[in-house]
Amino acid sequence: MKIVLPGGSGQVGTVLARHFHQRGDKVVVLSRKAEQRLWRVVPWDGCTPGAWMQEIDGADVVVNLTGSTINTRYTPANRKLILNTRLDSTRVVGEAIRSATRKPKLWMNASAAGIYPHARGESFDEFTTRTGADDLSTPETWRFAADVCKQWEEVFTAEDVPGTRKIALRTTLLLNPNKGSVFDVLIGLVRKGLGGHQGDGRQCISWMHDADYVRAIDLLIDDESIAGPVNLCAPAATSNAEFMRELRRAAGIGIGLPAPEIAIKISAIFMRTEPWLVLKSVNTRPGVLQTAGFDFQYTDFGSAARNLVRRWKLNAY
């Protein structure tokens, strides 16, 4: 099987590319930067038709993961970059599929669980029609992030590619132990004694272990009845306080200093990021995956954390 990953040089793309490569697929990553990897890396700019479109022709699956990082300050310039990299890449991938002689059977396009409202004692599955963009009780930056996801999916839905099945991947916090990953950063905080709860600790975190993530992607490829948005998350979210407690337990660290909301907001300024990434409550349910009979290996965060810490230690030493 030939699988093309536009924007596949980041953390999520690397997890998928490695998985597909190990199972014997022909993997092509479209990237703005030249890299030596175990799979082919083909240059593209994420917005302009070009020679890279030849890779789409004859591909079985396309997984577009392109998008500038949201882990930044939401200045006007960064907002434009965050939105346009997602919309432009989606449009040009759609153009490549339409122009292909041998069109892919499946196009999966990244989205995010950030599309959902701030979770106040409720959880959301793919049938939820409300979005965080309409939640006027939350800070404007939170609504901006949700609106990006909303526009992203609207552009994806509007792309007319007859004969190609389409799935929007509403990914939550994907946990893998690779260097530079979110998990790597969090374990670093825990080991420094800074692994206490953040904010009041009651905000929900929806997450997914990388082993379940790649198996879920395999299911989406194989099950031709699935189309539309799909939540990629474990069956149940956990609170921030419980999340950090299980991380400390898995790492063998007894104490973790908490980070009050005001400290998070101040530190976010100096770290050039946005506090919503920590403070927003994200509580999603994998309705489509569960209906399809997906068998999760990691349903509780404690067991996931123990596995990830073991693998992280192998990478670190």
C-alpha cells in the first residue's frame, strides 16, 4: 500500500510514518524541510501545485497533517499562519486528488478535539453540533482555536473528490515517548518536581496512547463504511490532577508542585504560548471507533503512563 503524508514531518506524522514503514507500506512524506528518514521525503510548500502531486497519483491513502504549530502566541501574524497553513494545504491536496489519474481510495485530513466547547461536566462525541467557536463564556483565544478547526473541516468537507472517502481526524492529546513530544516535556517537568496539577486541576484531558492511535488509523483505512469526523481518543478522559498524579506515580516521583492559573498565564507570556492549551477542559468520546468495535489496549491513563515511561527511559538513556 502506498501512503502519502503531507505535513508528516511532525510528531503525529512521525508516529504514523514509522508505523506504516514497519508494516511494509510504501511511505512518502511531503515536507517543507529536507530530511534523511527511513521513508521518502518529497519537498512541497503546502499551498502550491507542483511535482509533489505525482505522489498523490496512484497512492492508496493520503493523510494530510499540515498546519503551523498552535503552541505559540496568537499574534495577528501567527493567527494568519495557523489558519492559512491548514486551509491552503487542504485545498491544494484536494486539487491534487482531483487531478490524479489513479485517485486514492481514502483521504484523511487532520482536525482536532479543540473544535469542541470547553467541557463543563459533559463529554462530546462526533454527533455534537456545538463548537467551541460559539462559546462566548470562554476567552477569545479559546474561541479562535476552535474556529480554526471549524473552518478547517468546512474547507475539507467542501473539497469535491468523487470516489475518494474522506475522514476528519479529531485528534486529542496523542501520547508518545519520542524526544520533543508533549509526553517528553511533561516527564521533564515531573522529574524536576514541577509535576503537580495545573490550574485547579479539574479540567479534563482527553488523550490517546500512540499504540491505540496507529491501530485506530488502521481500522479507519480498512473499514470502508466510516466517513466524516472521527474522535481519536481513549474511551474516558481524566482530570488534569489525576493525569499528573499518574505521571508522577509512573515516573516514581512522589511530589509535584502545582501551577496556579495565574502562574500559567504569566509563564505562557514568557514561553511564547497560550494558556488555553493547559486550562481548557477537553472531554471527548470515541463514538465512531466504539461503534465500529475498536478494541482499545489502553483505556485508563495509569496503564498508559506506565508503558510510556518505560519506553521513554529506553529512549533517554
